[in-house]
Amino acid sequence: MAFLSEAQLETALLKQLAGLGFTCDSDEVIGPDGKQPEREAYDEVVLKARLAAAVARLNPALPPEARADAIRRLTQSELPNLLEENRRIHRLLTEGAAVEYYGEDGVLTGGTVRLIDFEQPANNDWLAVQQFTVIAGHSRRRPDVVVFVNGLPLAVIELKAPGGENATLAGAYNQLQTYKRQIPALFRSNALLVTSDGLSARVGSLSADQERFMPWRTTDGARIEPKGSPEMATLIEGVFEHGRFLDLLRHFTVFGETGGGLIKIIAGYHQFHAVKKAVISTLRASQRAVAEDPAVYGLPSVKDQPPGDHKAGVIWHTQGSGKSLLMAFYAGLLVFDPRMANPTLVVLTDRNDLDDQLFATFAMCKDLLRQTPVQAQDREHLRTLLNRASGGVIFTTIQKFAPATLTPAPLPGGEGRKAR
């Protein structure tokens, strides 16, 4: 069986990325020793001219010193731990950089510098670089493909040619771990990592172990590619289409503290597409509408449901599919969507252990929720929490909605019986 070489795999990958709207180039051209250099030295990993141009384009109303301050905070390392630094930069990318500057009237003014245009992906600078060489100390490394957005390295793709020595997903994963140790600067702004052996392909976060590098088996969420089919082309289109890539970065990435320390989690393809569809259905169901015939609730598809019926639907899960995280991603998108007008979310379970489990997951995702969830301790606490016009993520068991006492039931002999 004839296999493609690693160079041929890179060429095929770059061709696909070009079809998705990326400019593709080689470090032989834009590297420090190239014909059109975009870096002054091999220890630099940010394409500064592209970053400065993007920040100026996205923030025309802000003065140059404010934009320069945001770029400085983005490019200068502040935390010694790579994952902590990655979380800091993730917040800057997704929330913008808060800055202060003196206006024309001499008054100190606050503002936010946008670093990425999430609403209009085409306004960003999309670039894929082949064989991007980085030198740090005595280490010289050359990842196969690095994906840049507005001059920032947001993804690293490591390929292994089928049939070669160590040409496995494990070999590609181990190579990425070597890069992280030896050239950590390349990963300060990293959004995701990809490994492929030309046939199989996996995507994972900066902290993921090899088991957490997962396939991405759909491009649009409608057709799921069967197991055993070539995976790389589906993953690249499914993840790197500009809108989906920015959604993954903004709405489907969380950092959380665990017993083993800080971790970074990226949604799987089933979580990503299920949440997107659930939000669409929720927006439809929450619209105000006149009462309708209850018979319509027997229709088989949510597409046939009328607006404002207050029935968003059900997502069926399998064991181990990440239900808790899916619900947190869903809640985060609902809170973020202005059409929901700052909703109050009540997470209702029927067991204390399940309530605790879900609450722990949502508490880990408080950055995504843009607020800290609250767990009701008893009926009075729940009543207090629900006494609000809007907003809040509230956890409770269904038992707390029961009345404190029940109406006594008659017993033989005319005596009353207390309810427990």
C-alpha cells in the first residue's frame, strides 16, 4: 500500500486550509532568514506586524498608546506556569484587554481593546505557516504547521507520515509534549493542538493527556463520518472553519482547578453541535407567542414546533459523554446571548449527589458563565435566590420545591396524621 510522505501530508493540509480562507506560507519565506521575513529572530513566535495591524483595524477609535499597551500585555509573559499564562491570555483574547488612556480632553478614560473580531471572522488575519522554526536556548524545533490568527499562534498541528518509524498518533502527541517543554513560548496563546498520522486525527487542549485527544467526526453536525474513514480532512474542516474555530475558542473552552491542578478543556464535536442546536431551539421556544393547540406537542421534530411554546427539547446522552460539561457550555451560551436578556437558569435534579456533581462542574466554568453559580441550601434559601428579576445560575433539588408540611390525611378514628 502506498503512503503519502510527511511533506505530501503537509501540502494536502495547507491546500485544505487555503480552501477554508487561510493564507498559507512557509517559514523559509517569512522566517528571519526568508525572502519576506516577518520575524527578527527565531526566538520570536508572534508576528508583530500582523498583530499591530489587526489591533489597529479592530480598534480605530482608541489611541495608539492604548493599543500598544494591550499588545504589550499580550506579548510579554507575566506568569511562570505555562497553563496559567495560557489562561491569562485566553481571557485577553475572549474578553479584550482593559486599558486606560487620556482622551483629547485630558481626562483619564477606560476602554477595551479587541484582539479578535468574533462577530465577523473575516475581519481577522488568518495564516498557516509550514515548518515554523523556533529556537529557545539550545533547543531548535520545527512544528509541521502553526496556525496564526492576527499574528498570534493559536494552533499547532503535528503530522506523522503513515508507514514511517514512530508514525503514530502517540508519536505525534509525544512530539507536541517535547515542543511544550523546549519551546513553551509558542504555546502561550495556544487554543488547541492537533495530531494526525495521515489517516487518523485527534484534537486536544494544552493540558490534555493522550486519551483526551479526541476525533472530530463531523463538519456541520448533520452528518457523522463512520468510524474507520479517513479523519484528518473532516477534523480540519470541522474545527478550522473560521466561525467554528472562534466559537471553540470563545464559548467551548474552560479552565478548571482539579485535585491534580489546573486543566484546560475543549468541547468535543458532539457537545459543540448539540449545544449550538439546543440554543437555537431554546431561543425559538422562549419567544412570546399566543397560546396554541396542545396537539402540536405530538409532532416528531422540534423544527415543526411553533415559537414561544416553552419546550426547547431534549438531548439524549450516553454514559461518559460529558453531560455535565455540555450543560455548562449550553448555560454559558444562553447567558451570553443578548436575545435571552440575562436569563435566570435553574438547574434542577432529584438527588443531592447529582446536584453536588453538576454544581462542581458549573463552578469550575464560572468564567464561561460570567458569574458564580449558587447552590440552594434549603427552601428558604431557594425562595430568596429566586426572588430576582433576572440573572443568576441556581442549583437545587426538586424536593426543595415541596411544601414544608403536607395537609394531614384522615386516619381511622378521626385522628389526623402528620406528613413527613
